[in-house]
Amino acid sequence: MKIYYLLFLLLISFTSFSQAPGEDPNLKFDSFDLQIIELADSILSSPAVWNKQDDRECYNDVENNNYSLFCALLKASQDVLGEYEHRRACMQIVRFTLEKYAEDRVKQHRMMDWNNHPDTSFEEVKKVLRESAEEVGKHLK
């Protein structure tokens, strides 16, 4: 019986704590994914354009040229693809990358909660985008 319990605990330890139902950890990237992340990175060009009060409603971010991490990615997706895909590989890699820095900053919506948390800095947002772009670049080679 103990062996089953240990196997169960081992299985749980390999499961991502925040992977939502329907998320595929085996992401398949194309060149558009890299373009989207790089464009989001350029949209978030300075702390002055970063919206630290994300509400997941991006229409006003576009109007005000003031973007949360999520809304910068949404805008970049629309600019590159003409539409937004919530579970697109580039969106997923950003979610998975920011988990490394999530600590206790995420409760429900990874990007929004992490973006809005008082401990999240603009430099960290840029770091997550750079690391995500690097990861996509590795897969495209």
C-alpha cells in the first residue's frame, strides 16, 4: 500500500501546479509565435506604457497606449495574425515562463494576477518576454 501512496505523491509532484485543463505542455511553434512575442516586447517599450492594473479588457489599453502583459500579447497577436488565439503556443510559453517567477503572485489568471501583483516589476515583464522569445527561437531552429 505504501508503494502506491509513494507513486501517487511522485505523480503529483510532476504535475504542473497551474496548468489549466486543455493546456498542452508540448507546444508547437511557428514563426508567427516569435513575431507575436517580439512585437509584444516592443509594444511594452518602457514602464510608461505598462499597465499594472490589468482587467483583461484590452480595448482601453489600445486607446490609451498603456498595455498590460496580456493586452500587449493580445494586440501583437491581432497585428500579426489578424486575430487572437487564447491557447496559441506563444501565449502558453509566456504563461509557462512567468510561472518561474510567480511565487505567490498568481491566484486565478496567471498573466493578470502576476502583472498586477505589487512585487512584479517592469523588468520582470521584459525578462519573461525575452525568455519566452528565446525558448521559441530554440524550437524554430
